[in-house]
Amino acid sequence: MHTLIAYVCRDAGVDLAAARERVEARYAPRWAVPPRSESAGAPSCGLALWEAAESPSRWPAWSQAPGRAVASLYAPLGVERVVGAIPLPDAPLALAEALRSDPAAMLRIAPPFVLAHLHAEADALTLHTDALGVGRLFEVTTPWGRVWSNRPVAALRFAGLPATADPHGWAQSAVADEFFGETTPYAGVRAVDAASTIHWDGRAGRLSVSAVDIVASWSGAGATAAHRAELAHDAAQSLRAVAASVSRLYDVRPVVDLSGGRDSRLVAASFVAAGADVTLHSHDAVPGDLDGARTLVGLLADPPEHRVRHLPTGGRVETPPFAALERARAWHDVAEGLRPCTFLGHRPPATLDERTDVAVGGVGGEIAHGFFYPGGLDALLALPEDTRLRRFAAAVVTRQAPVPGATNAARAELVAHVLAVLRGIAARGHTGASVLDVYYLRERLRRWGTTAERLGTVSPLLSPAFIQAALAMTPQDRQANTLHRDIIRSLVPAWADVPFFPAESSAAPVTPAAGAPTPAAPPRVIRVADASDADRVEHLLADSASWGAAFDVPHVHDLWRASRAGETTARQERVLRSALWRGSFADHLAGVEGGSAPHRPARPLPASRAEISAAATAQADAARAATTSPSLVARLARTPAWRAVRDTPAGHVVRDAYRLARR
């Protein structure tokens, strides 16, 4: 994935060449092949881009003309709807002009996308983010100006500022394993909002920020059936255009996932209808799912290549032992704290340019089928608005944090943030359950998804036309999959009436494909205590200085003991991963600053709450026994409770109490 730097510098004494060198030094070891680098400057602003030497994209990431330069992140799918099918070498500058004239034109491009335009003659810089903010852009304010980048550490390195943890952001992560609003893992780094235009006018010395009010523009309140049908038609045309754009903007054949489900079918139908050259990909991880995919392919008169991946264990693969601290640190070095801790079980990419294929998936389709609705929705919708929004906020946080782990204060603060966002959405015309749909788009999807981490991850259902059509649907239509079926019917009619799996297939076939027997046992809980470096993990957890600020530390210690004993649930293990994720981020920060990971001496966990309670009981018993029965003291000294705490601080308290009682 490329690295972008854009900057405004009001101080002529700043060494901008040294700033670029700091960025290059940070990322040089992370490229398998040295990247192409470009830069352009004006008196008070400039751009720099490091582009992967090999890219599947035909879209020019860097385009330059006399006095002007345009840097792009990702390929702008659907760009033809803005500038037409003009030659690609001319398209970036034409798109920059179109967005300058009408920033809302970004709503016709499928995320992720970020564009930066330098007009050197006018000493001006303009940056645009996509309609959902999925394309990442971060901002750092310095004593001499501003820096923007798609990588938080790159922005800090260019600015010459230290990398430190943002306690507010990590408190959010302790609760829900992600960051909210403008927060990031790093202090002083903020996430730029969706559909934003940032413009620097160097001649006037003025920085302006504007944004399309996408929340208001998405409101489907009062939409008639005819209007919803029109929006569905527009969404179908947009998806077909995006599919055609993928074929035009990438020089490798896309691989499109196809299952029996809703979202993958809709995406695949877009490519089939566009006549795109694709490979369909299915697997048999879920019994019955592959049957649906094969049925769909069999209904096509001229089907594309269909590859099937057989998983011999039915998708339940044993995870080999791994070093948890090392892997967590590696993820932070690559993803810069932006990946959730659930990725601890996955191997991080070794380099920034590891993959060059084009993978097409159904991310975003969930917005059209009530994915984010809590149970008992009808009863919630009957409540007064503010009560309903409060219940929604509590349900959102409970969904993301179903078991204890963070402090009550951190959890309450996150609930308050969610409630404020929900109220803002409701104030812009969204009512009922659509408030949750918009919340998911505004807060969850853009920060939680990994679509923006590498070039070649394509998510057509993030198209703003599809999003708008989905939000115009009633909750009942969403839960009935009406939009998916209507669009599929217009694209590939033969697929429209095949039941979706598993949503509409209660009696779906469950016979696994040959060679893929269904396992009898449920998947094993992958525990942090099973890591090959479990002792080092325990040393980190024993000293909570690097991770404990927003966690219920004694509870985390109890969970660790349970993990060691093989007694934790998958949800409880998420809490342990989150604590480990935060602690290992300290090692990452040390590396960013050129140091080594902090030394963590071996030390036992502090006494548990149960042990402290047992010690208090033993203390009282010892005090009484000291004056009555030396033999009773001897018997107490041989009990398991005393042996568990005798060498702990609680045990020392008991010893002192016994000595005092003997005097």
C-alpha cells in the first residue's frame, strides 16, 4: 500500500528534506521492493508519495503537469460517472478539477478513495476524502503547520513529533476493540471525517475545511415506493458501473467471492451483468453454503471460471502455537494500531507490498438487511425517542463488549459518545431503526473495516448509490432482503428467486462436499495462555503500567488464570487479547522512537480477589488463634488458602497481624 504525505508549512526554516528522510527511514525496511517516490512543492505546501513498485492498479497514483500534481490513494471505482471514460493518464487531473468545482461529486465514487491536489502556481493544496471515510486520512498539527497522511506514524515522523499513545482512544479500544470519532491510537493524530474537503490557500494564509452532510443526504424519511424503486434502479446501475470500472482500472482478473448468501451474490451479479472477466471463488467452510454457490453458477448460460476451495476440516482449522507478544507487535508495526485485537490469531503481512491480487467482497451489504439491529426491535421503536436512543446506545456497546473487562468509567464514557452520535443522526432526519444503520456507517464501518489497508481490496457495496437505496428501505424491507432481491432481479434475473443461505434456507442442504466432512465437535477456543510465549505474556499482565489504565486489572488477572486453566470463553479471551494488544503497543512506540521494547522482569500476578478474601479470613482467624490455640495456628498454616497467599503482600499482612497478636 502506498504512503501519502501532504503538508502545509508556514515556517521557511523547517527542513522538509529531512522530514521526508525520516519517513523513508521508518518504512524502508518494510518494503520488499524499494518503492517509487515522487514529490512536488509550492512556497507553503507540498505533496510526497511512496508508491509500491508493483501494483495491480492502472490508475495513476501520481500524476503531474506543469504547476500541478495529484496524488491518489486506491483506485476510484466509478470514476467514469464523474469524468467519463477518458484516457487514464489524463483522469487524475480531470478528477481533481471536477472535485474542486463540485466536492459532492465524490459521492459518485465507491470508497475507499483519497485525493490530494497541489496547485503550485496558486500556492494551494486540496485534499478530499470519500463518502464514507473508509479511505484513511489522518491529520497532525505542528508548531509550523499541518501534516496529513494515510499512516499515523508517517505523519508524526514527517512532523518530527514523538509517537505516544492516546489514552482516550485506547480507553475506547479497551471497551470495544476499536476507535471512535476522530480518535486514533496516537496522541495528537486525528482521523479526518468522511466526505471532507480540506483546502489551503497559501496566498491568503487560510485553511478551510468543509464537508458534504452525508447524514442528511442519506435520509429516506417519507420515501415513497416509487422513489425507493428509483433508488434501487440507480444502485443497480452504480454497481454495474463499479464492476466495469474494476475491469478498466486493474490489470489482473478480479477474484469475486460467491457463496449462497446475499451480499456475495449481489456483488457477483454486478460483475456478471457488466460482462466482466472474473473468477468466482467459493469454499465449503459452512455445510450447505457451497451447494447454493454451485446452484447459482449452474443457472448462467455462459458462466465464468468457478474455483472451489475445499477445507478438509470444514473450516475449523487448528491454529498452530504462536508468540503472542511478537505477533501483536508485528501487527502494530504494519497496521499502526488500527487493526483490532481479534487479528492476533492471524499472521501479519511481512511487508507493505506483500499482496497484489484483486479480491472482491460483499462488505457494506449488511446495511441493507438490518445487520446492526438489536433484539426486540419492535418494542424499542415504540419507546419515546430519547429513551429509544439511550437503549440503542447501550445495545451498541453491549454488542461490541458483551463481557466485563474495561472499567465502568471507560464503558460509561463510550456509551455517552455513542448516544451523542445517535442524537446527531436523529437530528438530521433519520428516525426509527435507520438511526442504527447510519450509525454503523458513520462510526463502525469506516474504523473497523480493513478495506483501506491494501490496494486491490474491492467492496462494490460501499457505493454511495447502494447505501442511499438501502437507507430508504423500511426496516421490514431490510429484514426481508427486498433491496438485494430487486437489484439481483434487474442484473441477473435467474438468480433472484434462489433462497439466500442461510437467511432464507432453514431447510438448506447440510451434506458437505466430498472430502470435507462436518466435524462433530465445536471449534476450540483459541486462548492467549496457549501462546508459545505465555510466560512473557504473564509478565506483561503482572505489571499493568503499560495497559491497565482503562481495564479492570484484577478481573483481567482472574481471566488470565482461567485462560491458563483452559476455562475461558471466546468472549473472555477477547478481553485478554485487548489487554495484550494495548501492552504490546508500548513496544511498538518504543520502536518508532528508535528504542527497544521495555524490559519486563519476571514477577507473579498479584493476589486474586478470592485470595485476598481468603487472606482476610485467615488474618482474622490467626488473630483469634494466636491468643487461644497454638495448635490451631499450625493447622491453619497447612491449609491451601494459606499456602496460596503466604508469600504475597496479603500473606505478609497476615504474618504481621499474627506477630502483633502474640505480643
